Amino acid sequence: MFDNILRKEFMKKIMTRIIGAVKTQEFLGALSIALAVGIAVYALVDLDVTVGRGPILSKLFGTAEERQERLAQKQLALLEAAVLPQGGAVLPVIWSDLGRQLAESGVIDAGKFEKLYESRGGLNEEDKKLLYGAGNGNLRITEQNSGLLLNLLWALGLGNKNEILEKGPMMDKSFGGADRFASTGGWSLAEGNIMQHYSMHRFLNLTPEQQELVQRVSLNIFRPCCNNPTYFPDCNHGMAMLGFLELMASQGVGEEEMYKSALAVNAFWFPDNYLTIAKYLESKGLNWGKTEPKALLGANFSSASGYKQILTQVSPPTQQSGGSCGI
């Protein structure tokens, strides 16, 4: 331990070197040397130089807890930029007048729909255009409209005629009927009985090849709220994803692009889950952007049980909220 005299001499030499460097225009280099020397002495000799109440290093860089918090915030910002881009994600589908068709058919009762959103700040002009307008271009999913798109695609998946709804696990008699699921009984925004609209409308016409593509891809896409693939759309996220896959297939989107876009949509529907998955990948030396979307959407990552296993290895970078399975 240095005594007080040696401390003063030590700091005096450092300051003299810095002042001299300023005069010779070598300030930055000298400052780096001075700080390095000071830090080394601080660490090796336990020099207790203080300014005010705290050590010099704490004054310069903050406490260990503060530095750790800043690092965590920086890492979270990098993950969010990769998983949840600020400008959202443009999806490879044209919405056109599908919202209007959903309202005119009664799958969406426009009055009920608008009333629901009154308590959420109301529908803005862009939202209303998606519901009532024609000539809508590519859908863009963002943090702000992810819930609205979830409900619109939910209605599309529920109402569009498709053999997955008619011959798949939704019709398994052991479950007591297709009307007993969250994706059917939970949709309270239709006109009349929801089962009057279940797979009853031809909003999209798929070729046999497109239907086969939807079925194949739907078996490989899971969601963190349950252990079922999209092929078994028993909740709102599953039904909405089914509608999205049908929409993409009907417009000629290829399989690889379907997985990529489905991952972007799932990430905005389950932001905390997918930020955690991205953190897990990072802990394994992997990169979110370079990992196959099909793999990330599979049971090992995106199912409830797969995600639970991930949580045993990394802690969530944000407070967990999860995706709601209601409207």
C-alpha cells in the first residue's frame, strides 16, 4: 500500500506527463499510457486513490453493476436490431381487398372489430385501409401493428376453405369438435355462429401443388405458446399462421421464403421468446441471421417444450410477457 506522499507523487507524475503531451500534441497517446499505468497500479497494488466518495475507476466507468447493466443493454439492442428490426419486416404478400372480403362475408363483424380497438386507441387510417380498403400493397409487420395483423390473418385462416381444417387434427373426434378450440371458440368477432364460417369461404384458391406446399410447411412451423405445429391450428397464432401460409402460397412465394417470412412474423408475435432464442444462439457461437429459419421454427426452438429447454441454459434478456392467445 502506498502512503499519502507516494500517492501524491504518483498522481503528480501522471498529470505532468499529460500536460506535457498536450503541449507536444501527443495528448491522446499520453492519456492512454497514463490511464493504463494508473489502472495497472490500481489493480496490482490496491492503490486506494479516491475522488469525492468513490474510486477513480468507478468515477470514470461506473460501478461493476452499472458496467454490467450497460453491457446487457447494448447486447439487447443488438439482438433487437437482428430479430425485431425497427422499421418492421415487409412481407412477400399483397393484401389487396382481403380485409373487405372478410368483413363482407361476416368472418369479421366490422362493428365488433372497431369496438374492440376503441379500447386500444382506435384504428388509424392505415389500419382502416387494411380492413375496408382495396388496392393494399405488401403487408408490413411492425411492433405497433403486429396484433392487428394477427387478428386479420386469424380471420383469414379460420374462414378460408382448406382441407387442413376439414381433414386435419382439428376434426379429430377425440377433441370433442372443431368448435372447442381457442382458434374457433375464441374468435368472437364474427357475425353469427363462428362454425358457419369455418372453412366456408374461398378467399384464396390454391392449386394442388400450392396446397401440398402449405401442408408440408405447416407441419414444420411451431409456436412457443403450445406444442402443436401450424398443421394443428388450435390457437389464434396457429390459425393466423395457416392463413399467412395460404396467402403466400397463393401468390407464388417459394418454400424458403415462406419459412423466412414466417419466422419474421412469429418473432413479432412472440418478441421475448425469439430474443431469448437469439441470445441462446449467441451463447453457442451461432448467429441469428445465419441460422436456417426452418430450423428456428421447428420443435427444438419454437415449440413450448423446446423453448422451455432453452430457458434452462440462458436467461431471457427481457421481462417475459408471452403472446396472448386471445383477440
